[in-house]
Amino acid sequence: MSERKEKKLTKSDLLRCFLIWETTSESCLSYERLMSLGFCHAMAPIINRLYQDKEDRVAALKRHMVFFNTENNWGAFIPGIVCSMEEEKANGGSVSDEMINSVKIGLMGPLAGIGDTITQGLLKTVLLAIFVDMTLKGNIVAPFIYAILLGAYIFGMGYFTFFSGYRLGQNVLTKITDASIMRKITNSLSILGLVIAGAMMVNNVSIVTPLAIHVGETSVVIQELLDSILPGMLSVIFVMLCFGLMKKNVSVFKIMIILFVVAVVGAFFGIL
């Protein structure tokens, strides 16, 4: 019996994945999954190279359609490292779907924070301050220089982070063979992902109630009572309800309608 041939990604496969990621990852955002469709699209050349069976390809596409969002230049590190994980998985390595998704969830928040700060907050601000001023003074070449410099940064930084992620993944995964170590890594990244999800919940979901109960001269403000038990309790409850509905395969559109109705009824009766 001949040995099974090792599946190996080519530089062309990786370059195609990077170019698709860099040029289209933010062109198909949705409220339900944000950048997941763009991530899945970028992984298509990798999946087609590594998996020949239709069932394996379908499974790979499905695991990359989960919610995902990051900054696409510094965040290119994530599809890079996922390429190495898919390569290891296709060759029978101890890489699970859970581990791949844990890596994506665990890294997307920190890299988004770094990328947004440097790219959006620093680099673009400095370049615009320089070249808008030059343009207002009549320099017709300034806008083109700005576009060239920003484009060079975007593709240069994206290329560097993407292939750094792939090389790091290769180096780490080939050295880790102990299933217990892989499990610890998966658990650690899952915890990190949950922490980030909790932070996103606190920062982006704010539900309070103005409801107060008056008994004689005594008033009980319900929001203060809830905050004394658990700050942001209503936000947590609503998010958990949404997750519960999604686990029951209720569509996001229906969940949005439910939330809209609850918000209108709650505002009408002075509850929310």
C-alpha cells in the first residue's frame, strides 16, 4: 500500500487567498455575520486545494461562515494562520473545527483594536492632514500620492501579516502533537473569545429601564436594583435570548422584528 501523499498549499494558493481577502473581505458585510462571507470567500482556494470530497468542502465552508469581524490589514494574520490550520487538518492533524473557530474568535478582537488604531486613527489621519492641506493649496498631484501611499501600506501590511500568520501556524502546529496540549490551547482561546464577546456586549448593547416603583414616600428605581445585582443585566438577558433563538434556528430577520416589537411596546408602557 502506497503512503498517502501529503497535501501542501502552494504559494499561488496562499497569494490568491490573500488577494481575495484584501480586496473583497469588507465588500459583503451583513448584520448577521459581518465579515464571515468575505472570510469564507477568501478560504475557497485553500479549501479547493486541500479537500477533494464534496462533503469535506461543504464542512469547511460551513465552519468559515460563523460570525467574524476584524480589521482586514492587521487582521490578515488570522486567515494566514487558519490556512496553516486547514493544511494540518487536511493531513490528519489534531486540529478540530472548534480549535479553528476559537483561533478566529480569540484573535479577531485584539487585532481589530490594533489595526483600527494604527490604520484608521493614526496613519489615515496623518496622511489626510498632509495631503488635504496640499490639495487645498492647489497641488493636483497630492490626492494621487495619498492614494498610492495608502494603497502601498494596505497591501504591504496585509501581505506581511498574512504570510507571518501562515508561517507561525506551520511552525507551531508541526511541533504540537500532544492532544492534551491542543485541548489546552483550544480551551484558552475559547475563554479569550468569550471574554472578548462579553466586552463587545457591554460596549455595544445598552438596555436600561426607567421603571420605578413608588410606595408612599419611598421609591425603588428598578435599574439601580438590577445594577446592584449585575451591571448590565438587561443587556445580558436580551443577548442570551437572541442566542437562544438563533440556536433554535430562528432567522435573524425574525429576531430583529421581535426586538423591534419589544422595544416599541416597552417604550409605549414606559418599561424600556
